[in-house]
Amino acid sequence: MRILALTSKYPPHHGGVIDNHCPTIVESMRLRGHDVLVLTSNHGLKTELREDVVHRRLQLNGLHGHPLLTKFHDMKPVELHNHGVLKETIAEFKPDVIHVFSLSGLSKSLIFSLRNARVPTVYDVYDYWLSAEVAEDPWLKFWNAPSLPFLEQSSRTALEMSGERGRLDSTAPTRMQKGYDRLPIYGDAKTRAKVAPNSIAGFRFDRIYFCSGTLKELTEQVGFCVNHADVIYPCISTQSFFGELKPASAPIKKFLIVANLAPQSGVLTALKAIKRARAAKLDVSASVYGRGDSKYLAELRSFVVSNALPVEFLSVPNQNTDLPAIYKKHDALLHPVEWAEPFPFTPLEAMACGLPVIGTASREAEELLRHGENAFTYPAGDDEQLAMRIQELLISPALRCMMAETAQAEVLAKFNDSTVIDQIENYLTVSQETWVHS
């Protein structure tokens, strides 16, 4: 099968663990004999770059450090470029199926060009680009908002009366088809609140699956017609991320935090909990691995120094090759995220390595973390409760071992790369066959 993978960022130019999802699947499919080409942005580069497997040619707008363009004459060249690159790539590569991973920061109007390409297209949704970003896409908002500020409204009216919108629909689409000239998803907050679940017919995602039931439900609630979607949980390389379970007699001292260092990561909450635990005479330390916001990192370092905490900050040059060994050097994982994480990838890796996990109790985490069964959970942002969970982990060796054993068995059975890639490969095959026979 010839597969064109479309995603916004691709290693080494990426932002953290979640961006490993696409390359993990791409490499697995290539190992199974499929011909895969990745089309992604030139994020991290000053120009385009065509490699054997990865073409870094698309342009980002407004995310990942790129300036936000909102004026018609600024957006138009970016839209024309991205659609032109997509069409050219499809024509040259001739894929049997297009596998869309993330359009975060990319032109959401590519959805319409993908539909017009008449090639079987599968969407793998593992972040919030669909449920949150589509409604904020500046190009689609300009053309589809029920009302705009006076100058923009006048500009849009003139462009539509001159036939410009109709001409653009063949080169940089503004809608799926005529008849969807104004979509409520691009209205104000009150208009959006009235959008019924599964009601926006201006977008079609015939073949789509989500990384969690929670993310699927959220996407339905904001109006997209995805109630037919499947759920395929993400995978990890269980060959790499596997470690022996520590016996109950082994001390639990060194905690690990792996995060994209930003305020919503909850790392400061974790450090406050470490401080509380040490004040309670618990011999615990921590390692923080990750990159991110320099201001937040300075705040974390200042907190550690001022409170004389045994915490080290270390970078991970290559997350795929270095993280497994790092997990195995630690006794437990803290996963203190304070944002609506689509699915907790990091705990999966830690669980496979045999580490007990303490993570935030959230709706998103419910599909993986069950308090007292395969992990400990606590309310996000509550450093006092987290400190109590740390203490509980230390004083309950039998429970700790039971949870770690249960978690590892579940990850090895449900989230191993072979099982998940089987599901994805089958989904792509059925998508191609269904398209051909329809």
C-alpha cells in the first residue's frame, strides 16, 4: 500500500511526546512493507526540504512560534502554497490512501482539498486540532463567519461579488461545496453554543478514528459529524519500553517527571508536593526531563534552589532512544498535567517499564488511570493531595506492586505496538477497499 502521511510537525522538529505518535506509526508501516511518504511543514527550517521519506514543504500559520496571519492578502499566498503542494504531492506519489494525523497550525481548508482529491482519506485524531482549531482557522473564519468587523465584511462582500470566492474554491477552498456559505462554528460564543452535536454538514470525515472516547465525544459536542468514528488507542514500543517490576522490598526514592515544560504541565505542583513530602521526613528526590518555556523553566529552577530540593533538570536528546533507559533508572512516575490532555502517553511508557504511576484525575485520564487499581490519582493542581499520594506509595509496598503489575499487563496487552498497528493497518485497508467498491 502506498500511504501519504500528512502531519503538521515531524521529528526532529517537534514539540514533545505527543508528536512521536505519527512517526511511530509511519516507521511501523514501513517495516511492514508499505511505501510511506510524509508530507509535513518546514517548521524548524528556513526553506523547504525534500528527503527520501519526509517532505518538509508546508507552511504553518499562527502556531508553534509562527506569526498569525489574518488579513486576506497575507493568508492567500500561504493557502495557495499549501494546497498546491498537497495536490502536487498527490499527483507525483499517487497514494492508495492518505493518512492525516494533525493539521495543527496548518490550513484547515486542506480538509476540502483532500475530499476533492478523490483518494481514500483516513483521519487519525490524537490532539485538539479538529475540536478546537478548525473553528479558529483564520482563512475559513474569514469566508464562513456569519458576520465580520466592518472592513473585513466589506472586503469579503467585494471578493464574493467579483467571483473570487468561487475561483478560490478550486485552488484554496473556502468550503466543501456551494451552499455552505456561512457556518455557525465560525460565529461568536453565543452562536457556537447553539451548535448541536454532530450537526455541521459542511465538513465530512468518512473514515476517522480517535485516540480516546473522550476526544471523540468532545469533537461531537462542538458539532462535527463524527459519531460514526472508531476509537483506536495509541501504542508504544513495548520492546523498548519494558522493564522488570521492582519487588516490594525495593525502596521508592527517585521520582521521574517527563513533560513539555509549560505552566499547564503541572511540574510546579509536583515540586511543591516534593517539598511537602520532604517536610514530612520522606526521603524522595526527582528528575525533570523536558523542554519548553524558558520563563517557566526559570521559575521551576528558582523554586528548587530556594527550597533546597534534590531535583535535577536534564534534557533528552532523543526521546525515542533515550527515554526507555531513563524510566528504568527511576522508581516511580509523576504525571501532574493540568490541561485536558487528549490521552496520557507518558504514563503508558512508564507503566510498560514497570514504574508505579501517580497522575492527575481527569476525564481524559479515566480511560487509562484507575485509582487504586493501576495507578494513584489526585485532583489536578492539588500539591497537598499529591504529597499524600507520594507518601501512600512509599508506605504501601504491596499495593504499589499490585498496581504496577496490573498496569504493565494492561499496557502490554492493549497498547503494544504490534496490536495497535494491526488495528490501524486493517483500518487503512478497509478504507481503501470501501472506497474502491463504493
